[in-house]
Amino acid sequence: MRTVLLTAAAALALTGSAAAPAPTGPHHETLRTITPPSGAALDAEVDPAADRLYVSSSDGTAHHLTVYDTATGAAVGDPVPLPAPATVLALGPGGTLHLGLSTRIAVFDPATRTLTDDRVPVSGSVTLLAADPGQGRLYVGDQAAKSVTVYDTATGAAVGDPVVLPFHPAGLAVDTTRHTGYATYVGGAVENGTVVYKNVLNAVDGATGRLTGTIGLGTTALGSMGVTVDPTTRTGYVANLAAGTVSVVDLAAERITGTLPVPGNPKALAYDPGTATLYAAQTGTASVAVVDPAKGAVTETLPTGERPAALALDPEDHTLYTVAGGAVTQTVRRTPEEPTPEPTPTPTPTKTGEPTPTGEPTAEPTDTASPTPTSTTTATATATGQPTPTAPTPDTTDTPDPTDPTDPTAPSETTSAQPPGTAPDSAPDTTSGTAPGSAPEALTGSAAGPALASTGGGRTLPLALAAASFAALGALAVVLARRRQRAEEEPAP
């Protein structure tokens, strides 16, 4: 049996090792690809509070804004016609949506599904938008004017003067905790007869609209593009397109603290503070890199459409929306639960071929057919779990007096009994030490037979009945012996 159990345990171990383990770490799952009803997707923005996704699209002549349910991916209502292509979107206070329409900014009210055009007129061309709903600010990157301007979303008026940059802004993000906007630019200039490329991150105060800091990011051509911010640690991430890296910036100290390798020409960035995960659109590989800043490495690559250009993140559901190939890919981050280990049962080895007993014989059998003697006891073997036979009741007319000192005690285990109906001898046999008329010898040890040691066989009941019958005969022999002794003591008539 032990060999069988060991073989079964080995087979279970091999089966467990062959099975594919369930994912134990975070991973991403593509839920669906959302395609606009007409034209190609230009930009996307998500409203976590309302579970709504906004997608702007254009086919060159017709331009639309379509609202989707983030849970099902189904369109909510009909597409809203736009007067011009909305190349950039930003979510403002109260769930209002700001749309960059080249030379102006429009506002869409999702409650009434109405569009207000020319909400903010812009001198130049709108290429970047970023909003701070808590402060009621909208940051606008103007390519033609090479500037970043802060607007009040309630009035549509500019806050302070535009911040003019040496080159047009390439990336724009907002730290909504400290109400500060960050814009990148990259450009070449000739200094002492040599072309020098400058990559700079600029800080703009949302309360005043003024430039409050500049951070140099190196001299790589086609360098700093997309930017995102972790407001918890006050860390900025800047994508370096041609270098295939992402710069890690300490925004408080205004210095670079590290570099993350991200191949595939990273451009647009998004950061999820709840999971400490950085996403980088890889324009050269049609994918999005999932980066763990703590490990300093790409941990996963998410396939998308061609040339991913924009990212929108829902930090509540940890869902990423990637604009690529004229559509929007919806990807969610999954974290599987840790499996509960099952306790391993410990097999109890048993001897091969032996039946398992269901009961044990009583340790001290008791003679139930006669009164208890004053010295030793007569054993009546009974098996636990089997019915106990009732011995015949002997003749009680001559029941010996237990207080009589001449009353013989119950026979010991070495005595032998005379069969019933046999005349008693005239004198005890002193050579054998066995009293005449004593009870039969109790069956013990191997003499009792295997059936008395176990209740698992079918012969248990007959043998138990036989043992009880021997006990009854022993009791009858005791009575006959006592009668003979009294007869010998009485005087002859």
C-alpha cells in the first residue's frame, strides 16, 4: 500500500508541474477596438465619472464627435457634426469637453448634447490642449505662435500673457495637484558655427500664466516630445522620440534623475498613479509599451493600430485608450487574485492485504453467566460491534454462597472442564493442577483464532456465539462441581 501511495503522489506532482500556471502578476487585456461611424479617429478623451468616451473623427469633408459607453463600447446617441476637424480634446470642469478646431476652441455640453463654437478664439493654430478642472484652467499650445497660453474655462479669457517659446510646443501636460502646466519643445540652433539641438521642459503657473522654470533635457535631434506627470511624487516623464528613451525628471528640483529605455520611437505618454504604470506610444512599432518606472524596464507590449498618436487614460478603471490606425483600442489592466493553496493530505500507510478492523475486542472480557467470584474472573470473549449472545441461565436452586470460605473460586486460565453429562471423579486430579468440573480454558492469543482478533470477516458472529456457548458450559460445570463437593461432605445415611 505504501508503494501505491508513493506512486500516486509522484503522479500528482508530475501532473501539477505539467499544468500551465495561472497569471500571478498584472497584465493587460484588449477589450475592443472602437471605430468611428465615418472617417478616421483623430483624438480621444475619457470621462471616468460619467463612463463616457469621446472620439473625434474626420473623413476630410465631414467631421464628427461620437460619444461611447466605456462599459459596452456602444455609441450613445448619434454622432455630433463639427464645423472643423477636432484634432485635440480636453475634459474640463463639470464634464464639459473642449475641442481644438484649428483656429478656435469649441465646448461640448454632454448633458444637453449642444456644441458652442468659438468659445475661445485663438490667434494661430491649436495643436495641444490640457485641462485642470479643479482650478478651472485650460492650457493651449499654439504651434503657429510658438506659445502656451492659460485660459479661464468659466469666462474664456486668457490668464496673463502667452508664454512664448523659441520653438513650437511638442508636448503638454498638467500637474492638477500643484496647478502647473508643463510644455516641451525641441529645436536646432547655430551656435559658433555649429548646429545645436535643444530639448527643454517648461513650467507654466496656472494662477498667473507665467513661465516659472526651464529644465534642460539634452541635445538629441527629434528629442523631447510627449510629456506626462505623476502628481503624487512630483515626477515628470518626457519621451525622446529619436533616442528611444524616456527621461525621468524631478520637477521640484528641476533636474533629470534617470532614463528609461523605450524602443520604437516613443511619443505620446500617459501615467496611471494608482498602479504606478507608465504608457508610451511606440510610433515605429504599432504598439504601446507598458513601463515600470521602479524597475526601469518595459514589462509588456500592447499591440495597437499603425502609428499610435494619442493616449487617454481612465485612472479609476485603469483602462487605456489608444488612438491608432484611424480607430481607438480599449485596453484594461488586470490583476488576478492570489490562489489559495490547498492543504496536502498525508496518507496513512497500512500493511498490504490486511483488512482494516472496524472494532477491537474488549480488553477485559466479563463472565455474564454467573455471579462475580471474590478472587478471579472468568473470561467471556466478546467482540466490539457484534451482538452479545445471552448464555442459558443455570439452575439457581443450588447457587453457591459467595460468603462460604469453602466455596471454590472461578477456575484459572489453566483449568480444563469436564464435558457436560460426564460423571465427576472421586477426587481432584492433583497432578495436573486442574480442579474437576472447572470452566473450559478461555481462548487467548493465537489460540482464539484470527476471527476473534478482527470484526472485518464474515465468520465473526458464529465464532462469537461459540465463545459465548463455551462460557455458559463453564458456568454449568462450576455448579455441578459444587454439588459434588457438598455431596461428599454430607455424612452417609
